[in-house]
Amino acid sequence: MMSLNNKKIAAAVLAVTLAMSLSACGHWSKRDRNTAIGAGAGAIGGSVLTDGSTLGTLGGAAVGGIIGHQID
């Protein structure tokens, strides 16, 4: 079973991997990039706030994606 610190490290590694993979998408519109960045940040926040809960991570990603989509 993973400890809380290991879960936080795993979430951070996932976030960096996501950010690095999205940086290759130069043809995306600004709104698309904001949506993806918001979803990634929301997933990290949801994971940290709920101690690595899958539902918290997915909920955070959904909320972050919606907020990122609305920012112009």
C-alpha cells in the first residue's frame, strides 16, 4: 500500500509528464491549452486534497478543465 508521501510524489510525476507531453501540442488553440492545463492542475489539487482518492482526482480534473475552458 502506498503511503501519503508516495502518492504525492506519484501525482507530481504524473503532472510533470502530462505537462511535458502537452508542450508538444503547439497547434492547439489557447482555449484547448487552458482546458488541458486546468484539468491537469485540478487533478493534482483533487488528488492532494483527498489523499489520492480516484474520485477526488477525477473530480478535480473535471472542475479544473471546466475552469480552464472558461478562461480566455
